[in-house]
Amino acid sequence: MQKTPSANRLHIAIYGRRNAGKSTLINALSNQKLAIVSDVAGTTTDPVYKSMEILPIGPVVLIDTAGFDDEGALGALRIEKTKEVMKKTDLAILTLSAQEGVMEFDTQIIVMLLEKKIPIILAINKIDISQPTQEVMEKVARQNFPFVLISAEKAEGISELKRMIIEYSPKSFEEPTIVSDIVNSGEAAVLVIPIDTGMPKGRLILPQVQTMRDLLDGDAIMHISKERELKWLLSSLKVKPKLVITDSQAFAKVSADTPSDIMLTSFSILFARYKGNLLSLVKGAMAIKELKAGDKVLISEACTHHQQADDIGKVKIPRWIRQYVNSDVNFEFCSGREFPDNLKEYKVVIHCGGCMINRKEMLTRIEACEYHGTPIVNYGVTIALIHGILDRALQPFPEVYSIWKESRKETSLN
Ligand SMILES: Nc1nc2c(ncn2[C@@H]2O[C@H](COP(=O)(O)OP(=O)(O)O)[C@@H](O)[C@H]2O)c(=O)[nH]1
Ligand SMILES: [Mg+2]
């Protein structure tokens, strides 16, 4: 459980008014004294994240939204905070007390959750004090959501709640595999990992490690080298590998050194599919081709890493794009958890691979762009496009590839 990156876990947010029993419920679900239970209203609006395992789902993150209720209703600032949490919420548990039932705050939360199409389970708590009155139950029934009667304090109804979590978790959360659907059991992949100044000292980066783990889980075999040794590695293999996976930055050299009868793609493209929606991102790539002088492009990075001299997002991509379209395009940058609302202003959004945000949040960002009619593409797809190798990098994904090929005909995109 410790080894599953937090961004890939099912995120369950516990909503409810103060004293509804959110923290007690988290304790009951996790069987540990993790959250702080108190009679005093929360003083902070920062949510608390707790990891635990719910079998058979596996590792999940419980989000305690303490302090989101403000005098019984949502204040402006708290609405913003609530929206932030909802971006990464896969499933919501709305905690009510059996004595009070559905109050104004709860209705507001329900409306917001419905807008975001987040599945809701109502947990009617404190039934050890008294069972809900008929009036409360009628109001609950009107909401038409699955509900469960619990006592968080006495740990009653908790296993029923867990069963409902499993039942109502979005099926879309069943994540696509990273690569084991392409490289099957007994087949081999070659991983090309350049060790440049951008690599953290003494270790590999998360997408590389996750790819290895996925191959191992699928009983596949892998060979690993830097780009310089690839040619030698490939010539030394008795059995032809199914797929070569390279860091995008070495794509040109790796493509030249990989015979055309071996499929080739990049870690970024694997993760564009795993993390988001490869097809949307590939459609976004076409917008780059249309860029003209003065057009605004947003470069968005999900993490706030220390900027390097030849930073991929800040330096390399802007330079490559200006060369590629031969125009002075304007770049703006954003990083971290914030994703701007003024998406309409940009001709295209170029997003990082998103290894620090979960699939849900990445999909939310893609959807936000689609809503505003702004194409979105990621670093990996951009780099592949600019270096003229997107075509090859997409071949391992037949559905996306066929659509890409069609659009290329229409726009005569190379
Ligand atoms: N009797 C009873 N008290 C509960 C139950 N769940 C929570 N409480 C109490 O209600 C108060 C508020 O609980 P807490 O978990 O801090 O609520 P939160 O503000 O939603 O996090 C605490 O005094 C809890 O002990 C329950 O199922 N039964
Ligand atoms: Mg609490």
C-alpha cells in the first residue's frame, strides 16, 4: 500500500456539517485514530488526507473536509476550497446526523457534487443516539441516493458502508494499464532512460518505475539502457522486443536506432493514456501546428519543481515551438494545483505529464479545456509532434492512431 503513489488511489471525500461525525467516521473506516475528533468546529479549511486500504479496491485516500461548513452554509471562500477538493474526488460520502437529517449545507454540497457527476453515498450517522425520524427519512428518500444508517462511534454499519463504497466507486476508476496490455506475458520491452542533468540524483523517476512495475505485474520481461547503448542492446537480443519505450527527449535518436519492425513509443505517451485521454491530447497537438505570432499558449505544470537551467517547460518547449511554427508565440506559465479559469484566452494548453496529480484531476483539466474550446496537449505528445515522430509513437495504440491518421490527411499535418 505504501508503494502505490497517492495520485493513483481512489479518492473518497467525506463531507458533512461540523459535528456530523466525519472524523469519527474516518476513524471507524480506517480502524485507526488518524483524524482528530473534537466537539469544536474546525478552524482550518484545509482538507486532511488519510491513506488506507479497502479490499478489493486496494489503497484509497480518505479526505476529511473539516471546516468546510460555515455557519451552517457554504461561504464564498469555502466554496472555492470545496471545488478544489471535488476536482479530485472520485466518490463522496455525505455524513448526516440521524437527528438533523439533510440541512441547507448538505443540499449545497449535493448540488455541487451532482454538477460534477460525483457519486454520492449518504451516511446517516449517530443512530446509537436515536433512529432517524420519519420526517428525516422522507427527506433522505427524496434525495434518491444510496444511503446507510451508521454509528461511527459504535462502529455500526461500517462494513455495509464499505460494501457500498465498493459498489458505487466509479467503474472508470478501474485504471487502464500503463503498458501491460501492449507488452503481454512473456514478451519483452526495452526501456530507454537517458541519464541527463534533469534526472534526480541516484534514482529513477516515478513514471519509469511505475512502467517497470506494470511490466512485472503482467509477467513481461524488460531490458533497460541509456540511449547511447540502445543500438548495441537491440543487436544483442535473440528475441525481438515488442516495444521500445523511451524518454521523449531522446526520441529522435532512439527512433533512428530502433528498426521499423519494432514498435516505439515514449513514457509520456504511455502516461498521456494512463493519466488522461490520449485521443484528446493528440487532437490538441494539431492546434500547435496552427499557432501564429502573438498567439497565447499556456504551459501548465502540475508540480512546483526547482527550475533547471534548460528546463523542459520553461525553456525547451517554448524554444522548440517557436522554431516549429516559425513565429513569435507568447507563452504564459502556471504551476502547482492551480489551473486557471481564463482558458478561452489560450490557443492551446501544453500540460506536463501530470505524474503528481491523479487521473481524475488530469481528466478534470482536459474537460475544463474542452468546455472552453481550448485544445490541450501534453509535453510528450508535443515533443513527439515537433520532432516528427508522433506518427511512430502512436502506432502501438491502433484506435488513436487511426483517428490521428485521418485528421492528418484533413489538415495535412506532418
Ligand atoms: N453518539 C454518537 N456520537 C458521535 C457519533 N459520531 C460522532 N459522534 C460525536 O460527535 C462529535 C463530533 O464528531 P466529529 O467526528 O468530530 O465530527 P466532524 O466535525 O464531522 O468531524 C464528537 O463528540 C463525536 O464523538 C456517533 O455515531 N454516535
Ligand atoms: Mg472533524
